[in-house]
Amino acid sequence: MTSTDPEADHALLRDVFKLAHVNDGGYIIFGLPPADVGSPRRDQQRPPALPHLGSGLVTEMTLHGGGKLNVYEPRHARPKH
């Protein structure tokens, strides 16, 4: 993700979302909770901008620095991590 205002985006991820982070030589690295990746069949693919995909809810946020962030809440079975 690129940003026109990385400090504002860092503050959002650090202070609002409360993501753990480290500073690695000037790069702020944020930890994320466990995740999964789905691969729908070609005939099941839908535009990611839809608010409800049947298997979950999705929304797009514009960060302070102009970057876009998709947030997805699954409503489907998930594998154990």
C-alpha cells in the first residue's frame, strides 16, 4: 500500500485498530490476526465492492493517506490455524 500521509495511516492502524507493530529500519510493520485466502470458482467470482458476498461482509475504507483498505468479515466456515 502506498500513502500520501503515512503518519496518519500509521496512527489509525496503531491507535484506532490497536495493531501490534515494530519499527524495522524506518518501516512500520503491523501484525495482523490469523487470516485465510479463498479461491472461488470462476463462475462464482463477484466484484469486491459488494457489501454482502453471501459468504461474508466487505467494506472499503479510504485511509487518511489516500490508500484503500478492504475489511472483510467472513460468514463461512474457517480452517483452524
